[in-house]
Amino acid sequence: MNLDDELQAALRRQPPREDLAPKVLARLRALPPASPKRPWSLAPGPWRLRTALAVVVIFAAFGLFRYQRVQHQRARTAAQQLVAALHLASSELAAVRAKVVRAP
């Protein structure tokens, strides 16, 4: 016999023993009932709440920082515009005053 024949004989399908099914069923009945398990991503846990809370706090802090930065920039722009308007008004008033002082 050669190696191929030996492998075919060893791997040939054989019918199961008569007592296989009752043994398997008896072992299954002896096991404690399995509790239904949820996937880890759906399992409730304090870490999920903490993670969500941390994300919310980080986004809120970033949003507040951004809002304050924008407000500060707007205030700086408004102050620059006010100074420019006051210079313009001052020069206009100086021109009018000069005309009033020169008028006889």
C-alpha cells in the first residue's frame, strides 16, 4: 500500500457510533444554562458613560475657547474701528473749528 491509499483509508467517512448522540445530549443537559451575552460594544458599563462625558466636556471646552477667541477678535476689531472713527471725527471737527476761527 502506498501513502495515498493509506490517507484515503484513514480519511474515509465512517458512520458515527450508536451511542454518540445520547452522550452528546447528556453532556449538554449537564451544563449550566448559558446566559445571553451582549456584544461588548452594547454592554452597559461605567466606562462608556465616562468616555461620553469626557468627549462632551472636551468639545464644550473647545467650543467655549473658540467662542471667547472670536468675541475677543470682534472686540479688538470694534475698538480699532472706534479709534479710526474718532480720528476721523477729530480731524473733521478740527477743520470746522479752523473755519469758524478764521471767519470774520
